[in-house]
Amino acid sequence: MKKSRIIGVGHYVPERIVTNDYLSSIMDTNNDWIVERTGIIERRWYTPGKETVTSMSVAASRMAIERAGIRESDIDFIVFATITPDYFLPGNGVLLQRELEVGNIGALDIRNACSGFIYALSVADQFIKTGMYKNILVVGAEIQSSALDKSDDGRSSAVIFADGAGAAILSAVDVDQPGILSTHLHSEGQYAEELFCLAPSSSTEVRISQEMIDRGDFFLKMNGNAVFKHAVVRFSEVIQEALDANGKDKSEIDLLVPHQANLRISNYIQQKMGLPDEKVFNNIMHLGNTTAGTIPIALSQAWEQGKIKEGDLICLAAFGSGFAWASALLNW
């Protein structure tokens, strides 16, 4: 019997830095308003023609593979989390497979938005525990900036979302080794339209039309108040669920890595759990909300900053579009 362990992490964020002052020049907002409501100072947006979801995921994956000390050819499966693939179809998993020297391995796409990486991690964990695969590349990557309404009407979401990619290598290890202890997945689809993007849609006469464009159906729509209200409840529940499942107390957590939805949400959860600053990792201030990319990017940055050590108890938690939420508890 085997268990799975993260043995390498990597990330890539676009070179283009978008400041609050820049956003203030194109829409009715200002730095103080953005920082007060989101905690974000700046974020990264991709450069069209230079960066793609695929190119970002390749860079993040190669970093993770190098840090894991394995070869690309050692990867035997890919699980790719994104809601912003380069094509309507196929998914981005096969595009990443094409760019890496991994052979004709399987590639699975996950569309669970903000909780996508933890869902992908959970899927990979099951494959490894059953003995089907030994080394799985798990990726979370997004280009959200092209789906944002950058007018005054869309400012509440345009100031939040950003672009980037993160990757992790999940490898089979003996059960007495550190690794993933458990994952916990939930959804509540009655709130799907509180954070969604209507177009393109296969359930309309055509997938995209001039009328859809004129209405802005392809822009991300978010009810920020509803998301916040549910997030603070579900984050707390799913973190506690992971702790209870493994007989752990919140005081034993060495690092909580929450989905970077909003700094106010992260701060609320931190205060509710009574965790000191050094036990919660946030990078939304400089990278914004990269949806499925936030947790793997944060893991990679936390590791390279020395905030994660071998054997540490790490808790991952996410909430977002769907509504879907998830957690994972693991020993590094």
C-alpha cells in the first residue's frame, strides 16, 4: 500500500505588473478602495501573444520537476485544473503533455475553479493510492484577465483576478512516510450563478454571438457579498473537517495555505482559528486571485522562502465558484 507525497513545487507568474494606480486610470476606483476591500496592491496579467495558459504551466511544471529531482519522462499522468483553457476544446492537459517530454501519458482536466487545485490533488492522490500511477503532475493555471470587464461596471471583480500557474509533483511513497493525510471535497450548485461566466455556452443557439458580446456575457460575473458570506463559513468548516478526520488540533498546523480569494477572507479565518501570522501564507497582495493557480503558486513561494520544512503539517483550503470548496491536510 502506498500514499502520495508532494516532492516538488513550481510556479510562473506573468512579467506584466498591474498596479492599483493603473486600474484607477481606466476605471472609477482608487488604491485605498481596492486595498481596503481586497488587500491587493498589485497583480500580474498576461501579455497577449507572449504568454498562454500552456506556456505558463510548462514553466511551472519544469520548475516543479527539477525541484523534485526527477525527469520529465518519470511523469506518468497529468491532472490539470483550469477554467480558462487556451481552447474551448481540447482541455489544457493534452497541450501540456505535448510540450513536455513525457510520452503518450494520460491527461485529465478539472474545472472546479477556485478549488480546482485541491480537487486535482485529491484525484491524483486516489490514483497513486490505488497503485495506478507513481508520479503525477498536478497543475493549476489561469488567464483570468481576458475575462474581466475593465469598465466601471466590472470594477469589483476586475481589481481582484489575475493570471499565473503553479505545479506540484505527487509521488508514491511508503505509508510510513510524510504525505497527504486526507482530502475533503464539497459543492453547493444552487449558488452557481453567484460567481460564473455565461458565455461561450453550448446550450444556446450558437456558442457565441454578437448579442452575447454586446451584453458582456463572456465577462466574469460575481456577487461579492454572497461569495464572502459563504466563504468564511465553508473555509472554517472544511479546515475543521480535515483536522477532525486526522485527530489533529488547529494548534498543530505549521502552515495554512488558503486560496487567495480576498485578504479579508484569509484574515477572518486566521483570526477565527487563532493562528499567528507566521502560520498563514498569503501572497494575494502582490499576485491577486489566480483562481486554480493560487494554492500551488503559494506553496511554491512558501517553500522557496523557507516557510515549509520536511514533516510540517500543512493545511490547504479553498472556496469559490460552484459554489465548491475543499481542503487537504498533509505532512510535507
